[in-house]
Amino acid sequence: MARHWRAWGAPFLVNLLLGVPAVVPIWLVWYLLANGPLAELGWTVREPTENDGMALWLVIVVPVVALFGLIWWLANEPLRRRTALAPRSFWLLCVLVPFLPTAALFANSG
């Protein structure tokens, strides 16, 4: 059991910690999608006070998401070389775990 924990424990903890600042880019992407393409499809309702257009949001969202993506990659790439997990399992874990803090915030907001 201890060996199994070592295999996925470090990637889990690193990505859980990365999930705390990931709340910001995840929220920005959701806000952009909810007020743009998803609202056009009728799947969400556009924020009534959002009248600045999507260009301003793209100027904000792209750098924030790119910066987080770079930090995420720089944290996980060296970790990948030191883990015993298969590459597919490792990257799946690393992609999904940062969403846990955002999911916890959504669960507690309602």
C-alpha cells in the first residue's frame, strides 16, 4: 500500500495544490464560455451587464490560462520522470485533480 501511495501520492498532492490557484483560470474560462458560445447556443443565460464584448475577456483569459498552463507543465513534467505510474494514468490524474478545489467551491456555494 505504501508503495502504491508513493506512485500517485506526490502527483495527487502537487496537482491538488495547483488546483487552488487554478480556480481563477477555470472560472475565467467558464465565464467566457457561459457569456459567449454557450449563451449563443441557448445553453446558458448571458450576464445582463456584460456588454463589453468578448475581445476584452480574451485579452484577460488567454494570458491567465497560458500562465497557469505553463506553471502546471513545469510542475508536472519533472514529476512524470520520477513516478512509477503509467504515462496515461499520470496525465489523467494531473488533468483531473486540479479541478477538485473548484468542484468543492461549487458544491459549497449552493
